[in-house]
Amino acid sequence: MMRRIRPDWARLARPFAGIEKAGLAGGDEPIFDEELLARLRRLVLSSRRTIAEGLAGEHRSFRRGSSPEFADFKNYSHGDDFRRIDWNSYARLDHLFVRLSEVTTEFHVHILLDASNSMDWRSSPEIPSKFTYARRAAGALGYVALWHHDRFTVTPFGGSLAPSFGPVQGRANAVPLLRYLENLRPLGATDLQDVLDRYVHSKRRTGVLILISDMLSGEPSSISPALRELRGRGWNVTVVHVVDEAELAPSLLPGVSDRPRPAELIEVETGERLRLTPTASVLSRYRDAVGVWLDDVEAVCKDEQIDYLRLPTDWPFDSLVLRLLHDRGVID
């Protein structure tokens, strides 16, 4: 079935004119610059739900307590701290009110970063590879977390979990984080289902979990049980799906729009090969299959009440992507 052909057009053989411009990224792309970091310092990570665990931090909580920052009034009731009574309100209204203040809390932000070989690819030298784009997203979110004193951990994975960076806390760890991501290299094949299972069972405390991946690992339904368990344990999960537009529409690759000639697809993680002639009919079936696959990925996330965000690598990261992350509630 055409559906079984995964949309990771890793590289095509030379029968396509100009195809040598696409392919493996090589790792020499810049990931961060000072202009981007300056924008990140003005952002704050957001969470749709209050995470119960955590020490005092910079995030507003739905809980109320005795911090100096005023939040609201409530009627005085037996057992309330009389020191919190607002005597000015009593003098005006002849009724006892207690001042409520905001409790601030920290997040523990976990990023699972797909570092498999399928991520280390780009369709054109004018755009970053999926791996570069994913590291940029992980670095941006980590920088924001550390700048606002959240606990932060990033764990790359391929077929299994690799050693993590973190958990760390504080702005002094921002530069080491960026250096760590700059030096990170692809780790081989992907087993997303096993990675999620292992990660959820290795952590005692919940937090904010952001999965950054091209999702090219088996059928989308295979990760549903792991996502369900994450949600059931109280994790606040977001899936960031990184895609190259040429994976979704192969006609964007150099030479594909020319007169069709036989070509060979090479699966970068397993080495499997598939020979075909990319006729209009074949490309149409491919696009239909990819459309169904994308719908399935999004549907699995929706069914498990997981936030889903798709990021094409040709989107300007420092403007459009940061705005989208803000609109989706990932950052404030």
C-alpha cells in the first residue's frame, strides 16, 4: 500500500536533475544568534494546568496564598488569618474581607528531542534541516525556562533514550544548554513508542513535557497508549511536529517536476531502498497517503487531549514560530 511508504524522502538518486542540492544537512548550520536570544528573554513558558509540585518560581498559580502580590478579596470565615483582614474595606463597608495574594510556582520542563537520522535532512540548502529546526525549538524553550528559573531537562532520543542535559535551573545554565544542542549529533533509528514508555516510567514527578519530533516511527496509533498514560499521570504534554514541506509535497524537490525518470528512495534509518518512477499518479497517491498520516497524528493527539503543533522548517523561526507558540499557549 502506498500508505506504508513513509514520507521521509531522505535522498533521491542522481536520475533527478539537481537533487544533489537536497539531502543530509551535515551539521554546519547556525542554530542560535543574539537577536533571537534577546527576544527569548522577554518570553515566559505557559501551562494550561497548574502543576501541583514545585517550589516558588516566577509563574502565576491558580492557588492563593500569602505572597506580597495582591490577587483578590474573599469574605472572612472562621479560621482565616486575621492578619490578612483588609481594615480599609471594613471601615467603608462594615464587612470583613480577607486579602488574597498570588502564589508563584516553578515548572519542571522536560523536552524529548528526536535526534534520529530522519531528522537530519532538508530538501533545500536555503532552509534548515529538521534536526536544526528541532534543536532551535528546544533551545528556545529551554532558554525561556532557565531565564525564568524553571527546572529544565532535555533528553535526545533515537532508538532509545540518550543521556539528558539536566535537570538544571537558573540562567547560568542557558549557555551550556545552547552549546550542548549545538554539539548534538544524530543517533540512528527511531522507536518513539518505546522512548515514551521508558520516559514516563522513569520520572516520579510530573511537569511540562514537550515532544519535538518528525513523528516518523510506526503508525500514529502506536503512541496513543503512552500519551494516555502521560496524561493520566498528570503531565502537561505538547507535541511539536517538525516537517519539511517537500516531505508533504515531493514535487517541491529539485528535478521532481521535470520529466519523470526512475529513481531510488533510501530510508536513512534502516537503509531500505525503493525504486519507482515519480509519475503524476504516484505523487498524487503519495500526497493522499501523507494527508491521511498527518490527520492520524493530529487525531491521536486530540483523542488524548494533547496539544499538537506542526512546524514546517521553512517558517521564519524568530517571528512566525514564536508567535505561533504564543498563540497556542506554550509561551507567554
